[in-house]
Amino acid sequence: MALVSGYHHLTLCTDGVQEDYDFYTTVLGLYSVKRTVLFDGVIPVYHLYYGSRGGEASTIITTFPFRKPAVFGKRGTNQSKIIMQAIPVGAAGYWVDRLNTRGIAAETISRFGITRVAFKHPCGIPHELVESPVDSRPPIVNEAQGVTAEHGIKGIYGAGIAVFDRTSMDDFLTVGLSMKKEGDSDEGLMFSVPNGNGPSSMVEVLHEASGPQGTWTLAGGTIHHLALNTGDEENQLKLKAHLEGLGFTDVSDQKDRNYFKSCYVRSPGGALFEIAWSVEGGWALDEPADKIGTTLVFPPWFENRREELIAGLEPARF
Ligand SMILES: [Fe+2]
């Protein structure tokens, strides 16, 4: 029985706060879902969450903009490489025009027979908008940004992971996480994420046998992790035990992310995975449900650092 149901969120480390916020909200038409700070370590860095208006799991992209501390990583192989979001079939042309008009180079490509729009976040991380043939989620409509139901992003489609050895991920994804192999070609491997009758989402494993090893630290310009949704704590702890039983003994202890609880595990292909579930109340824990993502909020354990953190953050207009 699968202990995972789709993605929970995808997290990347970017560059400037303002360009990051504008890219996801103004250009891609997502909504701000939460504005807080990095919980790990001591450096003041924003943690920005974007997604559907209500912040449904499987729509959430989160970023740590690292320009002010000037900590940057290197993109490479053995690292997550591409952020993928689903769009309606037939919407690719609209997004190519929209992105190009806004100064972001975009083109239509195909992988595994599926049409995608390929472009880059301002910090350089590759993104794709995928014409998902099977995705029952409603598009995210954003009238203020001119994004209609005909074209709107539906949520996370998946992620591409670059690996030295494409077979090394098989056991981890199939035996470890109950994913199903859907494609195996010169283009790479494609696995579907168990979905419990929810949205259809994928992991794509791309073979990059040469080239530098990508960095794994929290550092600008790189994808940090892919979070899968366990729905609840019971499934999360069962999955943690299952992975440990297979020999993936470096599954982290459960970490309190305020809105959800997370465990992390490094995959044999380098990419960091998270298994997470949203707590009761979710995004409305510290903001009214109809105003999530509109204020800067801190977890209870950072209240004594509020002034210091605010003073240390990169200035931006939200
Ligand atoms: Fe995460």
C-alpha cells in the first residue's frame, strides 16, 4: 500500500527576493501562500510559499532567496534539476508568448511524448510547464495577472533529477516510495507518484553521466528538495521505518515546519526527498484563512528573534 499521495511541495534556493516573488506571482500567476523565514540555521533568509489561492498541497512551490547572505551553489548532476508544473493541454503556446513578452526566453519542447514549455527562473533554475494529459485539478485562475482557466497552472507536475547512474534510483523510487515506472527511453526514466485518485504527477530521472556534481547545501541557484505528501503522521512514520528497513538509514527525525511536519532522506541519485503532512489548521495557523500569504509571520520559537530577523532580511515589496 502506498504511503504517499502526490507531492506536498517543491523547494528551491533562489537569488533576489523581489525577482523571485515577481516571477511566481506576476509572471506565473500563483498566489502568495505564506511569507516566513528559513527555520534551519541562523542566517535571516525569507521562506516564500506560492501556490493556489487556498494553498492546496500539490500546488506549493517554496523558495529561499539567498542573495543577501550571498550563498550560492552549483547546478550539476546527482542533483534535482528541473521544476515542473502542469498546465492544460493546448496552453503551451500561450505561455511561450507570455514568458517571451516579459523578457524570459521560453520554447516548446517534448520529452516522453509530452509537450512542455522550457524556461528558467531568474536565478537560472530550469522550469517546465507541462501539458499534462491526465490532471483533474482546476487551473489556478489569477484575474489580476490576466491568467484564465484556459491557461492557468494546475499545480506540481513533478521534477527532473539529473543522475550519474540512472539505474541507482530505481529501487529507491519503486521499492522505497511505491512509484511506478511509466517510461524508459534514451530521454531517461519516468516514474508516476502514487496519487490516491488525486492529481497525476511524476519524477523524471535524466542521465547526465559527465559534468560536475551539483551541490546539496542550502545555496542559491539550486533545487533543494522534493516533498511528497503522506497525508498524515501515521503514514509518514511507517514510510520512514520502511525506508530505514531497506537500508536508507539516513532518514531524518521529524522536523516541525509549523504548517506541516517533515522527514528528509537523501536518495541514491543525489536528490533530497522530504515526506510531509499538513497539520490541522495548515496555513491558517497564523493568518486568517482568506488572507494567507499577506503578512510576514514567524513560528512561535522565533518570536524572541523577530526584530533581529526582520532587520537582517533583504528588502522587498510584496
Ligand atoms: Fe520542504
